[in-house]
Amino acid sequence: MNDSLQAPATGGVRPQVWLSLPPHEIDALPAAFDYVYWDGSGDFPADPADAAFYVVPYMKGAASGALPLPRMTSVRVVQTLSAGVDHLTPHLRDLPPGVRVCNARGVHEASTAELALTLILASLRGIPRFVHGQDDEQWHSGFYPALADRRVLIVGYGSIGAAVEERLLPFECEVERVARGARTAPRGPVHALADLPELLARADVVVLTTPLTEQTRGLAGRDFLAAMKDGALLVNVARGPVVDTGALLAELDKGRLTAALDVTDPEPLPAGHPLWHAPGVLVSPHVGGSTSAFLPRATRLIRSQLVRFASGEELANVVHVTG
């Protein structure tokens, strides 16, 4: 048993777990804990100082989810329901040492990959133009790009990047992969970030699936975009600040690149922002993970993590341990 993961309990009181999903929606929760429900709104359901395990509310904003953290003096695990934990990073210093911060690997791969493929196909095949044409009763026939025979570069080859590749393969396109370091994956080599200039120059579609870190903030900036071939499509299902919005707008306005963005910087994209009407851009409102696939996968993850926590086993998806 890993002693650092033993849930604290004193005086016969069971450790307290804060859930951001109603407990009755999660089958077979371990009986070792007392459960309280808080979805990020309203008053706290209990004293945060008594929480041993905290499931951060999903899609409630960084400020809401971080609100109880400074008072969680007994917490041992912070479990997000998002693929990234960048929204919590500024608040981790408020936690006691040794807290496991876990992400939601396994929850969002399917739905985010579905949307990435949707954005690629919609952009290449001219679907936005057809929708506007239907509104205006205009028939926009002609030849349009296909995904078949295209080279797709996935930047950020983790679990979501791999899920995107799985869905791309039946479309008869070639896939290349980039991560922080070079390695070999089941479907082929993964290149290092240092290889980006050469890879970008030959990619027809570039899909961003990287987490937001200090190293990836602004990754798709002026030099990155300039290295992309003329007519290439940039797809961002990662985080908005991975792309330099100003640099992207400059390329869109020249008509050299097109883009499909599920995430933007700023976000939500405010009324009047030039990205709304930039040529060749398709914008979706950060819905990569918020689908019907979320709840069953999220509940499975929470239950599995709590079973591990109850038995003192090492948790899955640990991305940070506070010092």
C-alpha cells in the first residue's frame, strides 16, 4: 500500500469526497467515504478543510473550480474532468505537499477526435459555404478538396492525438506525428518538436492536440504558421493560447491558410472579434469534450480512482504532485 495515498480518517469519521457529479449517477461508489456534491455553484456543501478527494467541476470556469482549493488543507487528490489541468496550475501552490493532481485521460478522446475529424471534413469539403448557400438559396457546385491522399500532421501525440489518428486512417490519408520527444508508437514514428519546420512544410492539414503548457503557449505562432504550406488547414482542438491569434489572422487575411478552431484566444470569442468573419475560418464553441460520451466515461473514471484511493493504490492519470 502506498502510505501517501491513504485517505485520512480520525475518530471513526470516514474521509470526505467532494463530487461534481451527483453521487447517485455513479454506480458502485466505495462505501469507505462520505460523499458531498458541489457542482461549482452556490455555497460549499461542507467545510473544504475536511475534503480528502476533490473532483473539480467541469465546464464551470477556472475561477469556480479553484475556489475551494486554498481551504482544502487535508486534500490528497484533485481529480479534473478535463483533459488539461492548465486552468488549475496557478492554484496548485495553495495545496498541501504531496497532493496528486489527475487529469481525465480516457474521458474526452472519443468525442474530441470525432470533432477534429468533423472540422477537417467540413472545412475541406466546403460545408460552411454550403450552409450559407442554403440560407441564400444558392447552389455552390464545383470541385472541392478531399481528405483522401492528404498528409495530416498531428501536433501533440498523446491519447487524444492517437484517437484522432485512429479516425483518420479509414479516409486514405497519410498521418505524421509530433510530440515533445521522438519515440516509436504502434502506428509509426513520433517526431520531436525540433522537426516541426520540415513536417509543417509538407502537411496539408495540421491538427493541434497538445496540452497547454509554458512550452506550448503560442506554439503556433508566426514562424510555425509561416512554415505551413500554402493552402494548408490548421485545426485546433487543444487550447486557444496554443495559437497566436494575431499571427493566424494575418495568414487568414492573406488567404494563404485556412483554419478550423474549436478553441480560441480569447475564449469565449467576443462579439465583434475579427476571427468570427476571417476568410477561410470555421469556429465551433469549445465543444470537443462536451457530448453524450462524457458522462459514462467520467463516472467510470471517478469510480475507478476512488476504488484505488480507498485501497491505497497508486492513482491513474497523475500529471502533477505538489511539492
